[in-house]
Amino acid sequence: MTGRVARSHRRAGWLFLAPTLAALALVALWPLLRTLFFSTTDAFLDDPTNYGFVWLDNFVDVARDPQWWRAVENTLVFTIVSVALETLLGLAIALLLNEAIPGRGVLRAAILVPWSIPVVVSAKIWEWLLHDQFGIINRLLIDLHLIDKGVAWTADPSLALGVVIFVDVWITTPFMVLLILAGLQLIPAEIHEAARVDGVSWWKRLRSITLPMLRVPIGVAVLFRTLDALRMFDLSYVLGGNGDPTMTMTIYARNHLVSFQELGYGSAASTWVFLLIALIAIVIIGAIRLDRTSLR
């Protein structure tokens, strides 16, 4: 009788999941399979029905293109630096907002404003703020006698990627604050109170209690941000266009797929992006699982 009830519950669970799985197959699996298919062809976007199979040639050509590796390097630098800064700032701000300070509710709401603005809108705002002739940032730096003339922040190859990272940190740090703050709320207050009574300093409580108990929430937050940063397109495209200094893997794939109409080659580049992101996701998820195991 118990086994029959369990089987009935499993069937009911699958029935409830069926619409979601069907939607995922429609919006995710089918486009992925089509991309994999076209990546083995020499199809062009203007006539996708006229193609021949080239099998793995497109993948080899992408791997041999120096511009692709420049895009990979830009993407990795952007991801590592931006996620590291967002994690550190997010942790610091979350620790502050977790304390009983005046106006904490207002601060929690205000900190989410940059994240709530669409990325393209934020990029255009910062593009004007950093404008070499009319931007307020350059005007302030000139008035403070830190620079002699306006700096073309997004046009200078040595500064462009740094600007993209800076704007991304401004936009996405609230996301990290939100996730880390949620993790802080799950730590029982009694643990900190007992440590406080025993005379444990704030710094030691942070190292010995807070950070160990935040490892998994921070790991999940880093996973989400890393996957989002690896596929970043809009911010870099608005601020840097198609320029090599800010070109990411997704911009590279988009250029060949849309601008050059190379459906086969662009699909192969998109598949490389998918494979690299999947590999990094597997590594991070494995690290989180190992961390959870060590905490038990």
C-alpha cells in the first residue's frame, strides 16, 4: 500500500513538472539543438535552407582565430575582476545592512536602485557621465585639478575594459548584497550573542562564525554572477561597440552570426561559448558541493 501511494505521488509530481519541462524544451533545448546542427554547416543567414555539411571545420576555424581568443581573454578578465569586486563589496554592504543601524530599511531599498535599472539604460547614463567633452566625471576631475583635459574613457583601448568592469560593478553589486544578506539572515542570532558574551571580538566572529556559515550562500551568489558575466553582451556592446578592447565571446558570436551573416560559423562560436560556460559552471557547482560536504 505504501509503495502504491509513493508511485502515485511520483506520477503526480511528474504531471506537475510536465508543463515546465515542455516549456524548457521549447525555449531552450530546441534552439540549442538547432544551433548545434547549423554549427556543422556552411549556412548563411540570408538563406539558411541552402547549406552543406562541414562538420567540425567551423569549430577549428573559431579556435584558430586570434580575435576569438582576445574575446575569451576579455571575457575572463571581466568575469574574474567584476565578480571578485562585487563579492567583496556585496559582503561589506550586506554586513553593514545586517546591523541595527538607523534608516536600515531605506538603505536596503536604495541599494537595489542600480540593479533595478535596465542594463542598456545604465550603460547610456554612464556613457554620458564619462563623455570626454560633456561628461560630469571629467568636469569634476578637471575642477579638482586631477586631469588637464577630458579623458575619452570608453574610446581609450587601455581604459575601455576597466570602464565596463566599473559600470558592471555599480549595476550588479546590489544583487550580491541581496543574496549575501539573505544568507546572513539565516545565521542564528544566538550564536553571535553567545560569542559576544564570551568576549569574542567582531573580527574573530566574522572569521570564525559568519564567513564559514556564509560559504555556501556566497558560493551560490558567485555561481549566478559568474554565469551572468561570462555571457555578458549588452553592457560591453553599448559602451565599447565591436572594438577589440571590450569584445566578449557573445559579441564575437553575434558579429559573425548577424553582421557577417555566417550562420554556420556564428553557431559554432555560440556553441564554444555554451561549452566554456558549462565547463566553468560544472567546476563551480562541484566546488560548492565539496564545500557543503565539508560543513557536515
